[in-house]
Amino acid sequence: MDFVSKISDNILNNGHIINFLTDIDLYKLTMLQFIYHKFSSVTSKYKFKNRTKGIDLSQYINEINTEIDWLCTLKFQNFELEHIKKLRFMKEDFIYFLSLFQLNRKWIQVYIDSNGELQIEAEGPWLYVMMFETYILAIIEEIYTRNNFKNLDFSEGRKKLNNKIDIILDFIKKTEKTFSFADFGTRRRFNFIWQEEVIATLCNKLPKNVFIGTSNVLFSILYNIKAIGTMAHEIFQAGQALGPRPINSQSFILKEWADEYRGDLGIALTDTLGFDKFLKDFDLYFAKLYDGGRHDSDDPFKWVDKFIDHYVKLNINPLTKSAVFSDGLDIPIAIKLAEYCYGRILYSFGIGTNLTNDVGVKALQLVMKIVLCNGLNVAKISDNPSKGMCESKEYEEYLRYEIKRDLNRN
């Protein structure tokens, strides 16, 4: 094995899964700053859901509780704060807040329900509990893999990874078309060690304009690569409880986000209320203001056609805007999308599970979503029904009705 970790042995061998608070996606920190400046008094509730059929996670409850206990002892270290401070969109007062930041164990509960299924709920100040999500998903995946695949040597994972690299280099050489992607795999990685090896290998074997960075802030520090990420569904969902009306939640959040970041972090997430509703909200003002959009559900080819058509109708050159694809991608699909988009719109890819959990065993499908904000129901109405989530059937039906009514207006 020629891979050498940049994390010291004593950290790797201490038995814990999360050891640095920067072992998280950048968009968690960008959303955290947004919340800190605009919604610091808001409360929220997040719920965990295992979408993997036939997998019983309840047997791991003691290990999960132990890892959460440890997570709640961690604080941002000076080297982490110094790196975050270098990001031009991070403000000085927020860095000071991060220096004091610590998760509180009383805000998260782990239990077995009456059906014998594992349940995890985080409830309390939105400013804090929103950070649990990525850590919890990575913790559960790694507990599951280390209990079930103890002797895995990653030989198949390395073979698959090298094949992906060869496919990318061959595509670029033969077509001379641009292709750039980032690692988006922290939440569903096989484990920490494998994600680091993937990133180290990609850095070593691909040009910097091809492998352009990672969503993981810690690995961006360790490997001196770009940390990539803007926003996730939870801020748009929370906007349903925070703005003037749920139906106006996307416009409300897009405006508040632009006010916070003043031109930075301009890739908007497009599918919290369905893409058609997003396009209606994404009028000339927002289409000019934002750099582009991120695809995260439904057919990506149809999505980009509609996105390009939207810019054309607004008399905006699509080649000045970006389409970022991040929904269950693998390299062959990304290459097909690159061929499809070339010369029509700028494009890049965020690849998660297929990079960091493609080692020859099936990855779990885990999510942890916001369900309440200030005590009010919120919903994700995805173009992919399996990605939707809402605790209240009545609220979901109301929101769907309002979306349909809005789309039927001229």
C-alpha cells in the first residue's frame, strides 16, 4: 500500500470516527454563517431516516451513542479556524463564534421505536443542531461498515478508482472537452480512511483543473485543495417557516443569501419545491444575480435543457452560467452529461457515494432532514418522490396545492 495518511496515527487509532469539526461539508459552514447572521434565534428539529431496506441499525445504538458523546466534546482547533478565516466570504465575527462552538449532547436523542427501528432526533437552536446531520450520517455508515466488513482490503475499491481515473483521462484526451469534478462524498463514505485515500489518489493522478476540490473542509486543508459548497435543502425548507409565506420561501431565501454573500457562493439549489417552481421563482433578477444552479433530483438531461431554455427566454447567455450536477452520479454518467452540455452551458460535477463508497459492498442510503422550524412543519417536495420528506401529510398537501396554483398563474 503506497498510500500514506496525513492524519497522525494517534488520531486514526483513537477509535473514534469524527475527530475534527472540519470533517464536514463546506456548505454546512456557509449555511451556519448565514443562520448566525440572520436567524440566530430560530429553533429546529431534524430526523434521521434509513432508506436502506433490510438493514437493521438498531443493534449499533450503543456505538452510535458513544460516538455522539465524543462528537459533543470537540471544538474547532486553531489550524481549522485559521484556514476557514482565509475563505474571503467568512466574516470575522463568525470565526469568533466558531472558536466557541460546541455541540450539546442534550440536543440529540437516539432510541429504538416501537417497531424496533433506530431513530435519531436533533432538536434545539437551529444554529447548532443543523450541524449534527453530516457527522451523524458519516458515523452510522462507518459503524455499519466496520462491523460488517472488518477485513476489507480496498483492493477492489482501488481498482475501480483507477479505472475511473483512466476513463476521465481518456475522455479528455480523445475529445479535448472540459471535465471537472469535486468529491462530495463525506456523508456517505465507507469510512474516513477510504475517503482520504480517494482524495490523495485523485490529487496525485489528475490535473488540478479536472479534480477541482472537495466538499470536505478538513481534507481541503490537508491536501491544499479548494473547499466547494454553497447551500443545501434545509435553508429553503426552513424558509417556509421564516419568510412571509411558504410559497414564497425560495425567493425569500435566495434574496437573503445574496445579501449575506454579496456575489460569492452563487450556485442555487433548484429542487426543494420542484424544478418548475424554482424556475418560476428564479426570475430575471435572480438569474442575473446567481452564477447558476445545482441539480439534485430527476433526469439531469431534461433538467439542463429546461435550465438552458430558461436563461435563453430571459435573454441571458447560458455560457455565462453554470450547471452543477450532484445527484447519484458516477463517472460514465458525468461524461455523458459533459458531452451533452459542452458548448451550451458551463458545467461541473459533485460525485459522492460512487467515489467514497464504491469498494465492492453496497452503501447504505441514509438521510437526516429538517422537519420542524420554529415549531412549524416544513417539507421537501422533490421531483424524485423518494427524496421528499415531511412529517405532516396535511402540510405537504397544502404546499403541493399552493405550488400547483402558483404554477398555473400567468
